[in-house]
Amino acid sequence: MKLASHNLSTRDQIRASTDQKAFANFLIKTRSFTSTSPCTKLNARRLGSKAVPNRLFSKQTLVPRCSSVTSQLESQSYQVFSGSPTPLGPSKNGSAVNFALYAKHASGVQLCLFDRDHQHLQSIQLETSSHKTGDVWHVQVEGLPGIDICYGYRVSGSGGWETGLRWDSSRVLLDPYAPLVSGRRFFGKRDSIENFQNQIGSQFLGTYDFESAPFDWGTDDARTPLHMKDLVIYEMPVRSFTASSTSGVPDHLRGTFLGVAEKADYFAQLGVNAVELLPVFEWDELEFQRNKNPRDHMVNIWGYSHINFFAPMSRFAASGAGPVAAAREFKQMVKRLHESGVEVLLDVVYNHTVESDDKDPYLVSFRGIDNKTYYMTDTSQHTQLINWSGCGNTINANNPVVTQLIVDSLVHWVTEYHVDGFRFDLASCLCRDEKGHPMAVPPLIRTISKHPILSKVKLIAEPWDLGLFQVGSFPNWDIWAEWNGKYRDDVRRFIKGDAGMKGAFATRLSGSADLYQTNQRRPYHSVNFVIAHDGFSLYDLVSYNGKHNDANGEGNRDGTNDNFSWNCGAEGNTGDAGVMALRGRQMRNYMLALMLSQGTPMIVMGDELAVTHQGNNNWYGHDNGMTQLDWSPLKDETSMHAGFHRFMSGIISFRKSHPAVGVENFLNSSDIVWHENDWANEESRFLAFTIKGKGGPDIYAAFNSHSYKVDVGLPPAPSGKKWCRVVDTNLPAPRDFTEGGNNGVDSKYGIEAHSSIMLIAKDA
């Protein structure tokens, strides 16, 4: 289903497609409206009494009419009515806009209206007698413009700290269901609207667009999704991808959705067919600058601190054009990527929000509307917000209200924005009850898994949080894939030369059957990666023994210490040619292992160009040359970076064109031959195997993680065939990768220290 706009009937259709039983139990308590229901009193100078013609309203929505109150707003007359409790958020109903907010524990709600520049226009106090149904507060405004209006809520209630509620009626709060968010205009640059009411931090208001023409998706609806087993995923932050002047993208498009669209052909040329975008929901990139602290020089470029689950990041619009443009340009990006054969996956953060903890609270939305509903709390302790996310709060995801919010958000991104799937950050947080206890059958995960729309898209879990590690055991209903953290660690340890890792390395190469061969799960449910955004880049993995995060302002205490890295003989930058050659071999070893492994491979932005973050393994807060992709090496074909880019493109292409790699079912003894008879030898750091062709050529590969050369006798090639070299990571570019294989190799092959080879069987 595709959404043309946020109209009432379409949103009701989407809501009807979800599991309604739990939602109905808490959301709607039937109430009969009559024509005598009181209308809202406006605290504003009356500017006229122009009558508004009678209109027919939806049969499902009885809206009592207010006959006496009118005001002037943007040169239009408008009147206020009780409105409807569904759908949540703003919705268009004829010439009226309906607003509905879930706030179970609130005793007072005020709708605040602003123009596009955040200048206050009007406040409407909602009365419990006429503007509340069950736990939902609602109001309908007749004649309100369908665009360029911003809004928020002041919410008040009873009870203090001990109740777990956090009231502050002085703050204008963002609607959790706002389809668009209006904040500052340019990324990382404060502007005048941030002085709103002298509040600390920024002012984010909801907005909407009921006037723009439906987006023209062309033939996108008829596009056939790629199978999970065929994906090669490229993880990337939107801004960092094109923010550098070296990107060649026009100035006004750098760091934006359209900047990514400009580079659509780059993905196709590299060979990746899915981009996994780091968070694109609205967030406050200047959150660390709200007060004096060790991180107040930082700008959040990763975005793992959402303030809303529906709105595209408004500062990713070109030329500071704002939220309406951001939504349109996001769609243009998706359409352009799809035209290039590239799917779009979103990294979504439903485990916590920007609102932090009670020590340093940032009151933006959920906390001030209904803290106990939206967050896990324990009122028996002083620090009441439960923190399994490591960011100060944890979303109460299995509360029926919050479950519905998350499901509605996901459906919105699939239907309105045509995204192809999601990677769920710290997904184990979504498997806990309201007190943080693990749940065997978490309602949210089950609802997503059974949903008629969401069950058909790619679903990838990061299967851990601060206290729950579920790699291989995430509740999956046979359709969820997982980030395979064990793959990352085992492959890193074998390639760098740790003892006793040969068996684990073989298990990871062959699809991690020990983790995923249960029920109807498949090898492609393992998302294999050596590098992710959260950690060292590939180049830094082979250049640093320890993290170097001093620029983050936390005394190098942040970021993981478990890197399983090796600097190859020198820490960081070096002019030693031998060390640099070894680093090049190691990078190629890692990527060859990744592309030969059964499962779904993922690489990270810039690793194909051997980028460095100067040893910083937690580079979330730097919007500069440390993190912005440097495209200039591509202009020098003789550079190490360009040579590695060629190698990466070659092995990705090899993987995609050979049916023996990326198979649908787990391998058995007829599919792979391990050339090994001493698995128990913990000092062995050498592994060789042959994968049968499955309609393509047989593949022989060997990995030598010893510090010395190993001479091996190759197994006989199939009848009428000979072994031909495709990869030898010891050879310099461009000989390290030979497309289609060379003319043949001898029956004995010398595999140099810390290097690997890949051969294919070709006609003799």
C-alpha cells in the first residue's frame, strides 16, 4: 500500500491493517457526541464572526460543531470542534485538521499553533468534557492551512517525582505522531528559532503537509524486491557520505538526501545493492551542546537519539529547505537508488530517545507527555528510568500504546517512503517488559513478524543490549535476520593470527549453522560483517592495537576495548613500507573472507577506500575530515586507496556472479570439502577448502594467518579443468585480483605469511 498524503482515510486503512485487539483495549472508550457538546474557548482577541458553511464529516467521526468562536489565522477563518480520537497525530478531514494525542496520565493538554518560523499564533485549551476520549485528547480546527503550520502541546498532570511522571507545562512538546518535524534549518548551525521561550536546547515542533501533490513513484510499485541471500549491504551515514568537497556533489546538496541520490551510480559500480542508512529520523545533532560538559564540542553525525519516529531528518533537505522538502527529497533519493538496483534499509532506533536520563533530562516529547507509558520506569528506586540502552532511558516497547506507535512508524516508512527494510538498533531492548525483564515472546516483535506489510520487508536485529546477548537466539519467527557479532569477532581473531580459532573461522565461513540452522532459518539470516559503523574502520583495524578516542572528550574511556585489532608492527601512521604492505594484505584477507562466507555480507562506508578515523572507534560526534568520506583517492589510479577500491569491486562482483557463494540452504559434505585433518591443533593458523560450483566453477580458497609462508599441494581440479588464480592478497594491485582468473597455476602453491588465495576451476 502506498500513501499519497497523510489523509484520514488512508491512515485509517493502515491502522486497520495492524493488530487492533490490544490497541482497542486502551485507546477508545465509546463516547456519544451531541450537538450540544461545548466548544473550546480561545484565549485570543476575537477578530471576526465569519460563518463557515456546514460540512459532512466521516461517518466514523462525529465532530460536534462550535457555532460561535472564530479567529483569523494566515488570513483564513477557523473554528474549533471537539474532534476525533483517531487517528493519532494530525489528519485532514475536509477543510479541517484534526489533532489527537495519547496522554493517559495527563490532567490538562493545550494545543499550541505556530507559523513556519515558530512564531506563536494561538493556544487552544482542551477540556476533558469535550476533548478527551478514553486516554486520547483531541481537537479539530476548521479552516487551518494544510501546510506551513507548526504545532506542539503543553501537557500538565498531578504527582511528583515519586510517581514516575515528569510534568512541565512550560514546555511545548513534540507530538510523537507528528509526520514531519520543524527544527533548525541547517545541519549543525543554530538559528533564531532556537531562542524560543529561552529554553535550553532546541525547539522542535510538529508540522504536516496536506497540500502538496502526491509523489510520482513511476513504476516503483512494480519493482521486484531482491532476495536477502543476494544482498551486499553498504552501511553509511547520510551526511558523512557526501559532506566533503571532494565528493564532487554541488555545494547545496552535500550531506543531504539528494547528495546520496547524486551518487546512486557509485553503488552500482562498486557492486553493492543495498544501502543501510544510519538513522534518518529527526534528531538533534547539537544535543551535546545544551550545557557545559566534556562533549559540548561534538556534533552528532550518527543520529542514534531520535526525537520522533515518523519524520525524515529535516536538515538533510537541500539548501535548508525544511521538513516538507526533506520528505520529498528522501523519496527522490529512494526512487533514484531503486532505479540503480539499490535497495534502501533504515537503521531504526526504537530502544531509546534523545530525552536522556533524570540526571541530565532533555524534555522534548515523550517524557513530558506520558513518561510511564513511553519509558521503562521503576519508581521504587531514585534513578527511575531503566537503562538497558546505555543512553539513559529505554523505550517501553511492549506497552500496547508504544507497540502500536512503533508499528505505525514502520508501516509509514514502507508505504509512504518505499523503504525496503530495517535494521533495529539494540533490538534486545525490544524484547523486555515494562520493568526490563526479558520476554520469550515479546508482543512487538510478534506483531511485526505477523504484520501483512512488515513481514514482507527485510528485518534485521542487532540482537543485544547492555544485558542481553541474543545472537542466534533472537525471537525471529523464521524471518528475522541478525547482525552476527560472533562472525565479526571470530573472523577478526583468526585473520590477525590468534591461536585456536581455525574451527570457529570455518564455522563462520560456512554460514554459522551452529547459530542459525534451526526451524526454517537460512544462512542469509546471518548478516556477516567484519566492520560496522560502531568501531574501527577496516584500515584502523589493521593499524591500531588500541582505540584513540581522545578527541571525544571523555579521556579515551568511551568506545569498546574489545577490538581484536593488530597494528601490523606500528601504531597508527607510519612510513615503514613493510608495515604498510602487511596492512594491505590484512585488509584484503578480511574482505575476501567476508565475500566468500555464506550469509549476507555488510561493508561500511569508506572501507572500500581504506579510510581512517585516526584510531577513533567511536566517531559519532565529529562532523569534519575525520569522518567525512574523502573521495579524492579515486582520482589517482596509482594510489593504495584506488587499488583497494578496485579489489573490493572485483570480489563483490565475483560473489554476486558465482552461485556457490551466498546459497539459500546450509552447506553439507557434498557442497564443501575442508582440506584439514587436524582441527584440534590450536597452533594451526591455516585453513583451506573447496566449494563445489552449484552450476558455476568450483572455488578453492586458503587462508594463512601464520607469520611464515606455507607451501600447499592443491587438490586435483575437476576433470578437464585447471585451477586459475583470481585472488592472491600478497600480490600488489592490480595483480591482487584477476577478473575471470589467470591462465593457471602449478599444482603446488606458496601462500605467503598473512595472506590468502582464491582459485577457480576453468577449462584446461
